[in-house]
Amino acid sequence: MRINLLKIPTAICALAITISACHSGTKTTTTTTDSTVMDSTKVTAVKPMGPAPEWGKTIKPEMQAVIEKLTSYGDKHIESLTATEARKNHTPTDAVMDLVKENNIKVPEAMVDTMGKDIDVSGGKLHLRVYTPKSGKGPFPLIVYYHGGGFVIANLDVYNASAQGLAEQVGAVVVSVAYRLAPENKFPTAHHDAFAAYEWAVKNAAALKANPAKIAVVGESAGGNLAANVSIMARDKHIMLPLHEVLVYPIAQASMETDSYKIYANAKPLNKAMMAWFTKNYLPAMAEAKNPSMSLVDANLKGLPPTTIITAEIDPLNNDGKMLADKLAAAGVKVASRNYEGVTHEFFGMAIIVPEAKQAQAYAAEQLKAAFK
């Protein structure tokens, strides 16, 4: 095993911000939705330049400013590119970082140390980034985190703010997983990598100053799908089940004809055409979209850990998350969910700019802390 230290760029660290947890709402065995959560703290206001886009008339000003900045780069549409080309496009994280600089927003000092680890898995190696709280002696709770990107694009830097924010707010060790991407690595490679990383984290928790008995999984978008699958595989393989899972706008079903896919077909930064492109790149055949590992609403969900689902209003995947919440509740899983209005896919890591992201991270952190207690 090779161990190397990673120094996260200051600008990327700026995207994670430590905040006080806001009110969590009622936790129940059925799905609850609260889109009116407010936080007493505020982020620096960033204003948009133009009118709200046609595809998102309800978009919040700060969210719109991020989308405007992302659009200003003039990148070609991802669905028209190869995977290699698409990975060179600007990301929503780039837009947030530029807005931070342009608006002279204060960068909070990181409350975690980071290091990188390479681990051996079947057919190759995985890179992990480990976030450890600077304060406290541990053993800390342990979170295994899976980034988004449709199984095809993005990396640990793009989603640093989410992983770092969780580590800081929960006071946990976070292991962020750079699973192998498609089309170079087709389904179910990412799913197998996700579980291999979870197994490694459980076995090596002590060395990470973490408590393996207090472990959770968190994922965004494609990573939300992976996190849920890790819980399913842990259940089926009879190894330690996560105490909790947080699924942020997860990919959860095969149909691209849901209401949210129709209403937000042309949304940014994620649209319907991009989802079709991601699916084509990751799956060996489009019919695999109905595989229960991809279409979680068709999977056996009984016996899974309590689950928190976070959705964004202006998102083709909005209905995916809500459908999964209903299916989990029907399977007897304790579920809590919140839908955040006026924000788009990818909002969760934008806490330094977007107030709703700050609220969502605080909500996720509070749910995780309650589970670890």
C-alpha cells in the first residue's frame, strides 16, 4: 500500500464552511419533506446578473449566480463530448471558487487534516482521501463518502467541499473514494469499488483514529446510488451495516419520463440529455438501467439502515429521490427527507455561496451526529 500526503488547494478548502446545525425537523418512519428550513447564520450574498432562466424560474439568487458563472466559461455541452473531453470542462466547483475570489469572500481555515491513500482492489487500485479532525483525540465516527459525476466525470477535488464540510460539522473521519470511472470501467466496476473502499475503511478504522462501530455512508448523485448499494451489499454479505446513510439527489430509477425529468429537461448543471449520456457511458447495455443496482426503487430495500434523503427542486433527479424515499419507507426503513427549493443539482457542496447548501449540510450533519450517538 502506498501512502502519500495531499495538500488540498486553499481555494478548494474555501468551499467547505463550518456552521451550527439548524433544526432537523421530525424524524419518522415515513418520508418527511421540509423546504422551509432556515438558518440563523448567513453566507455572503452573491447576486445574479440577469433574469431567472426559463428552465428555473424559482431559482434562488445565489444559485443563479453560480449557474451564470458556470455558463460564462462557454464550455461545450457534455453530452456532445467524449468522456475524456468532458472531464476537461469547467465544473460548478470552478464557478463557486471564482465567485469566492471575485466577491472577496473570506476563506475559513480548514478544521481537518488530509492525506491520501492508495489501496489495492480487484483489477487495480483506488485512491482515497482521508479527512481527520484537527481537534479531539478520537476515535472519531467514520463516514465513507462517494462523489457524483454520473460514474463518468468529476473527482475528489470537485467534491472536496462536501467531504470536508461533513468531516468538520460531524467531527468525523471522512474517507472520500475515487472509484474508477466509465467508459474505461463499465458497470458494475464503480459499485464494486465503492464496496471495496467501505470494507477497507471498516478494517482500517483504528489506524484512521476512527471507530468502526460508528460508520455511515454518504453520497451525491451517482455517489448516492453507490452509497445505497454499499448498504445493500453489507446487508447481503453479513458485514457491519452502516448506522446511517445520507443520499443526496441520488440516481435511483431507470425512467427519464418522470415529472422532474420533463420539467427540468433543460436545467443546469444537469439536464436530461446528460443523464442519457452518463447512462450510455457507464452501462454495457442500456437495458442494464433497470438492474436493481442502478434502479434502486426496484431493489430489495428491507433491513437497510435509517436513511436521510436530500433533494433539489430544480433537478431532473428530484423525483428519483422522492420515489426512493417512498420505497424505503414502504420496506420498513426509517426515512427522513428534505427538498430544498430554488436550487439545482450539485448545490450541496456550495455552502460558502448558497444558503440552502449551508442548511442542507447542517441537516445532514445533524442526522449523522444523531445516528452516531
